[in-house]
Amino acid sequence: MQVTSASVEDADGQHRGRGLRGRLPMAGVVLACVTAVVVAVSGAATSVPALRFLPPGHWVFNASLQSVFHVDGATASVDAVAENVPGSAGSLVVQGDTSGFVVGDSRITQFGKSSLEVTAQYDVPSDENPIQVAVAGDPYLVYPESGSVVRLGDGAQVIKAGSSLGYPVATSDGTLWLPRLSASLLCQLAPGADRVTCPVRLPKGHAGAMSVVDDKAVFVDTAADVVRTVDDDGLGDPRALGIDVSDGSRVAATDVSGRLVILDQKAHQMHLVDTTGATEPVHVAMPGDSYDGPVANGSVIAVVDRKAGTLNTFDTDGAAREQTPLPQESGTPRITRGEDDRMYVDGAEGEHVLVVDRDGSVAEVPVVVDGRPSSTEADEDRRKDGEVPAGPPQQGPPQGQQPPVSQQPPPKPPARNAPPNTDPPVVPASAPGAPVGLQASRGDGSAAVSWGAAPDNRAPITAYTISWPGGQTTALGTARSVTIPGLANGTSYVFTVTATNAAGTGPGVSSNPVVPAPPFHAASEPLNLSGDNDTANTTISANWEVPADMGTGTFVHYLIDIVGVRQATNADQSISYTDLQVDGEVTINVTAVTQSPDGQQVPGATATVVTGQSGGGAEEVRLTRGPDTDQWCGPDPACAWMHVELIGLAPNTAYDLMPDSTDTLYENPGYTITTDDSGYGVTDQFAYHGVGNTVWVTATSQADGSVTRSNDLPWEAG
């Protein structure tokens, strides 16, 4: 079974723990960007004095008027409007602590919540519909398909989260939880962090959705029909839901009075589940099959019935409160949770808003009347201050006399503020803003630095300056990247980039630290690998030497693969198993594994040996070419040690080794070696360089004088 939170169109991404004032996760539409351009837009109507703060509420965008309206949920009225705010039909308004963001289909426009003036614009990074999440601090926009998170504030910071994401949730401390169900991981983005971590691994094959209950992140496991708490240490103990969750059911992002809210459209039911198990689940009949939501605010549940064209509210026990017709506007309405714990349903054209109060009651707020903004508290304040004329007196009946109701003229729309200024005053150019999206990556004695365009502030950018400890360089105003050569490998560097135009040089922004290093390469194959399969003692053993090139990483271990029998790792250059009984030849592969600078364990080249079978009493002196040496042979490139192995000889016995050659002039004093408990011994002795000759070694037992001769080894160059 698969459970998803409400779709982006359903706007069921608005989450936060109960009790968090002012910042709530909300679902949204297409979004935001990496490149910021500050724009000059004048004529913002109904500006709010700097020391006056709007009450918590909700913002809505009207595309036909290119205006943003603030709805005070407590009074169910519009109390501020910012005009000349660019946006497209269906744009979503996201708000931070001091700024609002109109998220359109091609750009984001930032405006001040006090000045109600546009301050910047950002290109959208993707045509994917994002999910809006408001937390304590800057709001987020989450792109589920691309696995990206954008933090809005003074600019737009893009943070990669990995693979595709499910619907996020947030807790009141500002932690953003991001399910990566395709990877069986639950990830988090801590407040102010610039990277996503994934501390929680899900059981393989278990899908589901996240929610927040009593300000604690939980995971609804639809494979097992259980709910489990989530924290940095992993998943808590499972608690049975007490219901069979259908495929495609939706889970509200936050709880209602400690209960999970699950909308099961296939079963035509909504379930309220007590996660403590103290009470039985509550089941609410939902006769339709085309809903948006559910959205919860701790005390009320709101669901939009698209087919019936109504907004339905329920209390904490699932009892129906009100059923209200949706605004009659073309397009699909959007339901969100406001910063004041009320819920809001926007008409698709931004002309009406339904306000769901904390008790479940619903009020309709007309945002636009006859194509003009409705009256606002800000208008009244300005009239009182004499800034806006009250208008000509209305002609009417004599004093004290009222006309019949049927003869009363229809109410006239309230006076608007001054019409938008179609010819805004020229704003002088100023120094550029800071570049955005600055990134640096290391090279071999170099670094690559890239950035997004800085806001030009009404004068073309002529140059970018890139500086670092010990140097700086400049790039053209159209450049977006440079490569910095001549850096020291192993030294950390931070790069700062500033933009310059005719008005001056703007503020700098610093990159992530990078440490130049040579390109990573893995280790070569281990040297002089030998192996033995002693079926009499049921022993398989192997010995090898350190690779000639250990690569540029850090040694981790050797990987030993006795093909078809066993795999193991070992830090030493030998391994032996005394519990194996394998008849015939055995293939042994040995590989050195090193760790790259980015933490990956990378295997190097593999050395392979095929062992023969040796039984009880079998004796062998095995001769191979050993490592190169300049001892005794001088600089001759053909000079190397003879690698001698004694296999299956008498245990704990001294043997005199004597090398010999087809070169009649060759002589050597020999060497004595003592075997171990299994009759095994190994040594590198007898430096030799006679190319074209054949060499061999004899082993003479000091115990009984028996002689064992090695194989013949033709000596080759290098």
C-alpha cells in the first residue's frame, strides 16, 4: 500500500507543530531560483508604516490587478494591499519573517511585509511544482522529483537532498524532515544547515508518509499499518493504526488534538487515529471521491470537496461543523494553513478567500469587488490621516428620513488608493548585490569557482573579482566561472566573489572551503601472490606483498576472494583457513581497497593465483620471481630476489636452501630456514640477474638429510 500527503494542487504541505506561532509548512506551486535580480518597482499601494506590523494572517495574489492582499483572519477583512507586484495567474504567496514571496510560473518576486514594495526577483530553477514549507526562520520550497530544497530569505539557497522526495514535514524547532522512500531513508535539514543528512533507515520495502503529532515527527508505515516516531536515533517502537490503510490514502501533515488524520478516498472514509492507542480510531463517512486535503490545525480539520464545490470542516472528534460553497472563480481553489493557525481557501483568481477559524466556523472575505480591491483597514487609517479624501458627500433623503429598502441604491465600492503609477520615477543605479549560488571545487593544484549573476541594481555588471588568501583575479561581467591555477595541494582555500558596475563594487560572498589534491587513483595489484590448498589438513592459505603503487587514497584493507568458497577482508598480507575442505584447484583473488578523499572505498587492481591440491605427505619447494632489488646485482634492471616457498615439508624443521643455475659460474653460500607447525616456510633470498639462464633451489633437511628440489624457473628481464 502507498500513502501520500495531499497533492501539490491540494496544498497539503502546510505543516507545523501546534503552538508554533507565525511559521507553518504549507504546500505550494512552481517556484524559485538560483539567480537573483534586484528590481525597482514603485507605486506600492497601501504601504504599511515601518513601525506598524500587520497582524498574523494570510496573503493572496490577484493576477488581474498584479497586487498582493493581506487578509486578517481575526476580522475576516483585507487590511493591506501591495500593488505593482509582478506575478502570473495562480501564483502562490509564501512569507518569511520580514518578506513575502510571490511564486509564479517563471519567477519569484520578493516584497517587504512592512514597506509592501518589491525588493528582488528570482528566476525559477525548474518547471516542477514545489511544496512550500514554512518553519521558524526562512521558508523552504521543496522540489520532490529533483530532490532539491530552496531556502528563501535574502536570496535563494539551493540545497541538494539526493533522490526523489516524498512530502516533507517540519517541527517547531525549524527541522525539516524529507522522506526519500525510493532509498528507504528519512532525511532531515537542520535549522541553518547547508546540507541534508539521512539518519533514519526504513525497513526494506516499507512505504508510507510522514506527519507531525504533538510537534514530533512520525512515520506512517502503510506496509505494516503502524505509526512510529522519528528522531535522530532512528524509528521508535511501532504502534498499530487499528485500520487497514488503502493505497493512495492521504495523511494530513499535522495532527488534530493528538490524532493522525488519514483520508481514504477508496473506502470513502476519513480516519482519526490516536497514536497513543488510548482511544479507538474514529471513522467519518466521506461519500465523494474527489477531495483536496485533509488540512489540520490542531483543533479543526478542513477538506475541499471538488465535485460538490464545498469546503467541509470537522472538529477533533470528526463531527461535521460547516459546509460552505467554494468561491465561484475559474480554476482550482487552493487550501492552505495560515501563520495564525487558521486555514484559508483562495479562489483560483484571487478574488475571494474563505477563512476557517479555530472553532471551525467559516467566513468569506471579498478581496476584489467589481474588479477593484475591497476596502482595507489601511485605507481607513490613511483617510483619518488626511492622505486619502473621503470622497464627495452622497445625495440622500432629508435628515432623519430613510428611503424604503427597495429604493436604496446599491452600495458603491469604497474608494481606492491612488491608481497605480504607470510611469514610475527613475531610480538611480547603485552598486551590485552579492553573487548567488557560489560554489568551488578542487583540482590538482587548482580550483574551479562558479557563481550566479549578482543583482545589477540598474547598471550593467562590468566585472567580477575573485579573491583568496594570497591572490585574486578578475573576470568579465558576463562570466560565471573561472579556474584558479597555481594553488598548493593539501591547503584549504575559501574564495570570495564581488561584482562591479558603474556605481561601484557590491558586497562579497564566500565559497565553501576546498583542498586541492591530485586526481584520485586506486592501488595496483598486490605483489607475489601465492596460495595453497592442503586437503590433508583442510587448509587454504594465501600470502602476498604490498602493491607497488598504493594509489592516492588511504589504505583500508585487503579483499580476499576464495572464488566460490569464501570472501574476507584482512589488514595483513596473508590469510589462512583451517576449516575448509575443497578438492582440486582453488582460485584466490586479492585486492587492495583504499578510501578516496570523498569517503568512497575503492578497490584497486586484483592479483590472482590458482592453487593446486596438496595432500598429506606432499612436499613442494615452489620457486617464483620475487621483488626487484639492487643488492648484489647493482643497477641491473633484471636483478630480483628468488621467492622460495616450502610447502608440506616436515614441521618445525630447519632446511638448508641452496640456489643453482645453468650458469656454471654461478655460486651462492645458501640460506637456512625453519618451517612452521604446518611445514610451511617462505623467504626472498638469492639476488639474481642472469637473463636467459634457468634457476632452481634445493632444500636439505637438517633433521634427516632429505633433499627436495624446486621447480625450474627461466630467468627473464624485468
